[in-house]
Amino acid sequence: MSNTEVKFHSMHHTNSPKASFNRNIPDSNTSGRSITYIIVFLLLSLPFSLSGCYSYSFTGTSIPEGVNSIYIPFFADQSTSGIGDLSDQLNQALIDRFVNQTKLNLANSRADADAVLEGQITNYTNRPFSVTSDEETDRNQVTITVRATYLYTDAEEPEWNQQFSGSATYDPNEDPIEGEENAATQALEQVVNNMFNDAVSDW
């Protein structure tokens, strides 16, 4: 019985330092949660730290502070496209991209706007793109070129003044009229996207 008691006290004496040592080790789960909270806080506070320079649209595009409206006058068709509503399509696509997909408001005049996007359709071509072995055209390509200027109304010089082009092909043997119109619409979409991307690069 005496030996048993000595063994019991020896084991108790050996385990006590371990228990004390474990109490001093931080809980890995608690430490991990703390790091996670810090990271989340930093990510959430980042937009506020930049808010003095930019505002944010729902599409994630940052807009310079103080730029709340844009004026997009009618883009006249100076080409020989033969498509009556080409200018209307371009203007509507520009409004949809610059206004409906950002937080910018559409201004009714240059005087009421913080930014202005203006220009004209300068060239339109519809040419054979590929031919068959019998030398018959199986694809036509529509190419549209637009000259545009983007500026801020409080600046002396425009941000840019340049040409933008877009192209699309269609099968002239299926439905040549509708095919050309669809290709023209796709070409205009390319032009609008390129103009928007160039404007965003300045934001």
C-alpha cells in the first residue's frame, strides 16, 4: 500500500508542471480568429480611406471625386453607311455604358456637366472578308470608325481625342440586310467598350 501511495504522488508531481505550461500557450483558434478579424477590418476600411479621391459605382468602376454628370451630345453619322439609325444606336449604347452602368448622371447640356464625350461617325465600310474555293464571298466584314473627344469641363485640355474602330462579320448569302445590321451593331459595341475603357483608364 505504501508503494502505491508513493507512485501516486510521483505521478501527480510530474503532471502539475505540464498543466501549468499548457495554460500559458495561446489558443490557436483564438489567435486565428483575431488575425481574420484584422484582415476583414482592413479590407472594409480601404474604400473609406480612398473616398477622398474617388467615388464608387455599382459596377466597381471608380469615378474621380467631383465628377457626377456627363454630357453626350448626338454623334452625327458623317460616313456613307446607308444605315439610318446608326447614330441613334451609337448614342444609346454610349448612354447605357457611361450612365446606366455607372453612377454618373446624364446632363442636358455642356454647362451642366462635369465631363463631356462628343464626336462623330467618320467611316463605314462593308467589304468581302473571306471567299470560297469558287471565289464567292461567304463572309463580309463591317468596320465602323468613330472620332471622339473626352474632357472634363474644368480642364483646359481634353483627356483624349482619338479614333476608335470596331469590326464584325456576317454571311451575305443568308440575310444580307439583317446580317449587315447585326454586324454594325456588334461593331458599335466594340467602339463603345473601347471608348469606355479609355475613359476608365483616366479614372
